[in-house]
Amino acid sequence: MTTEDLYKNSFDGFQQDPPPGVWKGVNRRLAIKSFLTPGLGHFNILYVAAAAAIIVGVFLSSPDDNKQPVQDNQTVTLADSSTDGTRQNNGNQPSYNENVTSDITITQPKHHHNQNQTTPQTEQDVAQTTDDIKADTGVSATSSEAEIQRTSRTESPMPDFTSAFYASQHQGCAPLTIQLQNLSQNTEYCQWNLGNGETSYDQDLRVTYDKPGTYIIALRTVSGTYAKTSYDTIKVSARQQAEIAVAISGMTIIAEARNVSSGNIVWDFGDKTQLMGKKHSHTYQQPGEYDITLTITDNICTDTVIRRITIKKPEFSIVFPNAIIASRSGYSSGNYQSASPENKAFFGPIGDIDNLAKYSLSIYTRAGKQVFQTNNPRDTWNGYYLNELLPRGVYVYKCQYEFINGESSNVNGNITLLWE
């Protein structure tokens, strides 16, 4: 049945046929309606859409010379927010420097892929590599490469946090003990590296350096995916291992500082006497125990050595002969400075005469006439008076003396004068 037949059937009963131009209009409208109506049995808009999709797909799959794919072994720069550098403080200011940045580089893993198409496995590898770096170093990944940008997370701006600490000392002698105080703010956690192989997560701590050397202390603070590190340097010096050598003679000692190469040397002999220098002689006024203190100070540390000594009260004594044999050769004969048991021609003290602090000797006749007097224990009597040999007989002597240790005595006795 044709279109005209349908139309005629619709107007069945009418006596007049429509004009010829009506059929052209009806046919045009029916063709448009058929084209817009979905259906597989005739040509319609579905064929046009499919053709357009095929053209667009071919266009998108064509090579693009302007794109730069990620190549194997290409390195990507990551920005590290950790600080670097060392700042020496004077013991009153925090030790930190938060404004220095450093770079970390990673190498993209090798994989096989089409030059213009990234496989799902490659994107997963790149994403895993970026996440691992963030977890280990606390840095934010940034890159202009398309492959990395599709897998990197969007990081928030760096939070406001600090890394700083205070060290109670910066130099000294081993073993050196210092206090470390954490002054960091707005951090999630902090880690100490003490420079001697030890680490700690404590807030504040006390550390002792037993061996000489230079130690760099680092405090790393973390907030989110960012980290900062502050540094300080501790210098530990070796002691000079000084020793005190002492030689004691009676109330006098000789003290010497040994194993000392430099520095100021100060002695304290324990009796309120202080002297400077490497070697000294010192005489004590009273016996007893004394602590000798040797202090050596250089540019880094102070070393102190103490030695205890005992000063005993000396047992000094002198004796006098009971007779002399005078020489008839004259007043000037003989040695007047050598009284001794072997020299029987002279009368004087025999013994510790070098330790006498005071001395006085007088010799008299039995009638009380003084024939000899001296205040020098080395001056002796040879039996003469006014250059004349005195008669043989018994004479009387009196002696008063005092030793350097304070011991004193008065001695009276008789002496017999004989001729040779």
C-alpha cells in the first residue's frame, strides 16, 4: 500500500482529492520522522552518530608529536622541607636553622610500554614510589611530568612548626656531661641524633661524652609530611693527665708538675700558700698533713690534681765534746770551721747545725771570766784567748739554741783543755 492509498483511506468518503503539492509535503515530513526514529531496519541518526564516533576515535589514536612521554630511567626532583646547616650558639640561644632546603632525586623504574600510552602497572609503580618517598623522608612530591602528576597526591601547604634545641655546654674535658632541652614547637614527634651513634625520642635528655672528639647533634622534627632539622656542635678535649712529684726534706718540699704541655699552672700547698709555675720549693712552718692542689687551665678545660703529704716534726740534735787538745803552734793554726769528733783541737757543736734557727755559745773560766763567745754554730774555740794559749784545766760552757722546727734547748757543761 502506498502513501497515497493510506491518505485516501483516511479521507474515505470525501469526494474531492487533495492538490498534488500536498503529497510532496507529507512525504518530506515522513522522511524526517523516519530519520529521527531509532531503528535498525532503515538509515537514521544512529548511523550518523556511529560514523562520528569512529572518526573521533581515529583522530585521538593518531600519534601526537607535541607530547613528551616519560622515558625509562628518567629522574624526578622532589622538594625536601628539611633544613640543613650548623649554627653555633653561645649557650643562650636555640640552635637551629629552618630555612635551607635540599633536593632528593628518584629514578623511575624501567617498564615496557607504548610510547604514547601508559600501562596501568606503570602508573601504580610510580604512585607507590612517590608514596614511599613521602613516608620515609617527609617531603612533598612535585613534578611537571604528566605521568607523575596523575599519581601524586595534592599536599597541603607546609605547617608552621620549628626545630630548635639548647645545649648547656659546647666544649669541655672528657668525660663531658651536657643537658639538651628541646625548644621545638607544633611538631608531631622529634628524634635526636647525638653524634656518638646514639638516638633518642625523649623531649629533653642528658648525655655524657666519654671520649675526646667533635660531635654534631641533630634534632629532626616532623609535622605531617614535612620535616625540619637543627644542628649544634660539641667539642670534647682530652685532659693533660698531670702528675705531682714531691721530694720531702724535713719541713721543706720540692714540688714539680709533670705531663703538662701548656696552660696556666697554679699550686696550693694547703697552708694558704699559692704559687704559679711548674716547679717550686716550699717550707712548712708546722708539721702535719697537707693537700697539695695543682690546677691547670687552658683554653678549653680545667684539670685539677690533688696529692696529700705528711710533714713530720724533725728530730734535730747537737752535741758538744768534753775535752780538746790545743795546738801550741799559735792562735791561727788549725781550721776554725770544722768542729768534729775527729778534729779534737776545736770545741763546737756537732750534729744538725744547718737546721739551727738560733744559736749562742759562751765559754768561761772556773772563776767566771768569759774567754769565748759566738752566735755562729760554725765558729769554734781552739783554747786561746787574746791570741794567748790558756792554761790547761777545766772550763765551763753555756749554749742556747733553737731549731727550725721550733725545738729549743739550753745546754751547760764542762770542757777540759789539754795541750798537745
